[in-house]
Amino acid sequence: MWENAFVAWHAIEDPWILERKLIGDVALPLNLEMNKTHAFHVVLSELRRIARENARSLPVWTA
């Protein structure tokens, strides 16, 4: 990620409007909620389900 990730921000009054536009125009496979038609949606949903199950099977640590 260090070599390939880039982060920028732009403050706007109604960010949800821009968010929907960007998600509609750009392929963002990690955003499952508003990207159900992306080809990766089924695969990632299953991987997240498996990860949740695995996490729930881990022992609970108490301090």
C-alpha cells in the first residue's frame, strides 16, 4: 500500500451526494453496501462471512 495508495480529501457540505456519484462512476469493490452489481461483490461477501465466523470462534481474551 505504501507504494500504491493515495489519499486526498475535499470538504463539502453534503458528502453523501458526492459519495453516491463516485460509487456510481468508479469501480470500488470493497464498498459492498452501494456496489452490489460489482463482479467482486459475491466473492468479497463470502470472504467477509467466513472471516466473521472465524473471528467469532476465537477465544475471548480478558485483561
